[in-house]
Amino acid sequence: MARGRVPVVDVQSDNFTELWPCMVLALRSATFIAVDTELSGLGNRKALLSPCIDERYKAVCSAARTRSVLSLGVACFKQLPEKSENTFLCQIYNLTLLCTEDYVVEPQSVQFLVQHGFDFNKQYSQGIPYHKGNDKGNESQIQSVRTFFLELIRAKKPLVLHNGLIDLVFLYQCFYAHLPDSLGTFTSDLSEMFPAGIYDTKYASEFETRFVASYLEYAYKKCKRENSKLQDASSQHISVEFCNYSANMSRYIDYRHCSLEEANYSEGEANKVPVCEKFSAYGWCPNGVKCPQSHNIDLIIDEDDKLCEKAKKRKHRRKRRKNAEEPEKAFEQESSGKEMELIHNGEEEPPRKQSCYEPANTDGRPLEEENSTAVEPEGSSDISTHGRQEEDLRSTEETAALSPSAKGNAHDSDRVEGKSEVLAGTVSINHPDIPETEAACASGKQNASQGPSSQVGTHRAGFDAFMTGYVMAYVWMLKKQKSTESDAEPWCPDCHNKLYLSGKSVPLQIVKSSFSKSSAAHNQKMKLVWATGES
């Protein structure tokens, strides 16, 4: 199968000014923008899973005020209408950052990042400096991470994240202004900052595509597989292209190699190495790379597909049996029909991992249900916030000590898991259909060298942002096929302004409430945003 490399442009203090025009142009010309962060920690995991959403917000705010963003990933997806309807040009940037104020670095976060190749020497020597909270003096004319965030707001594009509540809180505190005390004020501010809408691929994976698992790497890989099937069938599918970077840019680019062929390895190993159930469900495992079981995403998806197929066959057999018994059932209805009905209705449903991957027949909450009762939280990859795929930090107490990153484990399992990326190659060019997940590569390489071991490679906010954007592009394509309105507003309405909440059956709505006013710091900031205009 074709191979491909995903180019991630590394941005640090020594090339930030040089790359500024390219990054701003990418923001302004994008159709939508995906963002991911790597964090220095998340604080009290238990509080992050409080049943009260306001208490959760306060816990995340506390973490954002005392921790920092270590790296920021931005993936700009631009639709290419001159080509097929679902073809995108993608530009990916990974910004290495350094907070100039004191901040907490959690040991488990450091351990996790180091295991995945995060270069702390590079961060401290070449990280782009920034300060948190409100502006200090006139910063609007200075090229900085904070003004780059203002450019993101000025672009007025749909913003895409994965399990994005934590990311949004950190982005606000670190690059925008002091966080408001109330959740209602925070969501009011967000609705004005991003009028084109905020989209959460964790929510989309659970409630729209109804995937059996929804951590980032799983969702991306699953979308890649399904997209490949559509392409092979000559049906509407997603295509992604990348820029052909000049030779003088090559020193800034980290090419990530991925291939869909990783599944081949899984087939041979399936009989030797069992899948790690925790990793399979949450994208995170307390044993990490020392786990004796397989964390290979291809193998996990293979097994899920087989179980799903068996479930469909069982359902079909039950239906045939029920249809065959209809005449007898009708005949006996007058006397003892109720007994018959109870027999049929009482038949148990086939077991399922987290939710049934059959959109038409699924009635349970996808991952949440499972997450809410699961003993294994996906903690959140403390550091890798984007991946925070299942905010099920609930088992966090048990996980807290073990999980490498708060944000990444619970909802970030996504991120934890998704972060198992592998760095590859040196050169890359345009590749219309991005080959598989980086995760795939990660899995493949790690499997090849360590057998069942998981998470190997580097933890990159840039690539996670790309995976997040790819999942959104795929979901958008599916929704457009089902939509009867051609130019429906807002963009992708079923996922518009809905943030995933671990353990909850409803998302957090990003809306301006009549009971909540925007914060004073936000109002002042918005005047600055539009006063400086295109400067």
C-alpha cells in the first residue's frame, strides 16, 4: 500500500519571525483550524471528574493558572474546490513554547513526555517565550505567541479540538487573558471569540460516528480505514495534500511517516500477543511501554471489527428467528401471546466494548457510559492535552500516580495513545491521501522492535492537531452526504459548539447565556483584536 509522510513544521524562537507570515496566511486561508496542546500537568485528577460541571471548570482553571502549555500544535485545513469536493491542503505547525513565569511541572507528565521523545533541552533553549493572563502593556504590535493566538481569533474559522475543554481553558489563560471565575462567563467569551464555532472530535466520534472507542489515535485510524474503503469503492472520500516545501525550509520540517500496512503485522501477532483491554478501551494503560500485552491500534480495530461483525450476525439470526415465529406468535396471541413476547424481548444483547458501532441501532451512550463506570480512566494526558480523550479521570485516583499525563489519560487517553507517534524519514512531498496514522507507524515500529510494547516515538502536539483535523474532515464529509441542505449554517451543525464531557450524556454547549455576561478582560481584548485589524 502507498506510503506517505506528514510534514510538521517545527517552530521555535530562532525561526518564529521567519515563519510568521506563512503561519498567519495559513490561518487566514484555512477552511477550519485544528489545535492541540502539550501541558506540564493537570493537577487534581479527581476534581477534574467532579459530577458538577462548574466544579470541573474550577479545577481546570486552577491547573491552567499554575501549569503551562509546553507546545502548541496547529493544523490548518484548506478545502481545494478546484479538485474533488473533499480535498484539503493541510499545513501543520508545532510551536515549542516556554512560559516565562514560574509554573508547576508534574513528575508523571515529564516522565511521559520524555518516554515519547519530548526534548526538554530544546524547550528551555529554544522555546518561544510567553506570559500568562492579561496583556502587559502594548503587545498587539509584537510578533509573539499571544498575538498569534489573536490572529487565530481574527481568522474567524471553525476551531477543532479533541476533548477540548481543557485545551480551551489553557489557551485562554496562557495566551488571551485571566480566566473568568464562572463557567457561564467563559462559554460566553468563547462564543464571541470563535463565532464560526468550536468542534470537538471526541464528541463527534462518540455521538456522530458512534465509534466503539473515541480516543484520538483510534478515531483517526478508524477514519483512515473507512476512508480507504470508500476510496477503493470509488466513492466520495477525503484526500489530503501537503505543501512542497523548499530546500531551505527542510531543516524546520519533521516528516512523520505513516502507512496503512501496519495491520499486516497484527494478523500474525494476534495469536501470540493478546490486546491490552485497558488500552483498547481508553488508549491508555498504567503499565505504559512495559505492558506485556499489545497496544497496536491496527490489531485493536481488527478485533473490534470482528466483534461488530459477529454482533450483526447474531442480530440477523435473532431477527430471522423472530420472523419465522411470527405466524405462531400471531396464532397464540389471543391466549398466551404475552408469554411469547416476553421470551423474545428478554433475549440479551451481544456484549459490547463501549458502545455498538452501528449508528442506526445504537441506543446507548457511546463511550461515556462505559467511561462513567469504568475503573480505568483515561486520565488525561497531563501534558498532552489534546489527546485527552476520555475525560474519565474517574479512576484517576488510581491512575493519577500511574498516568503519565493528566489530560491525556482520561479523556486524553486519546492523547496519550495518540501520542505514540513515530518520527521518520527525512523528505516528503505532497501526498493526496495521507497514508495511515502516525499511530500506525508508531505501533508498527514499536511492535517490530519490542513486540507487544506500545507508545513509542515522540509526543507531538502538531501531529495530534493534524489527526484531530482529519477526523473532523471525515465527519464533515459524512454529515454533508446525509444533509438535505447544501449550504447549511453553521458549519457541520450537528457538532457545532458542543464539547465532550466525560461521564455525561450531554455535551457542554458553547453559547452566550442571557444569565451570563462576557468578562471585562475579554471585552477589552476583543476591542484590541478588531482595533488592530490586519496589522
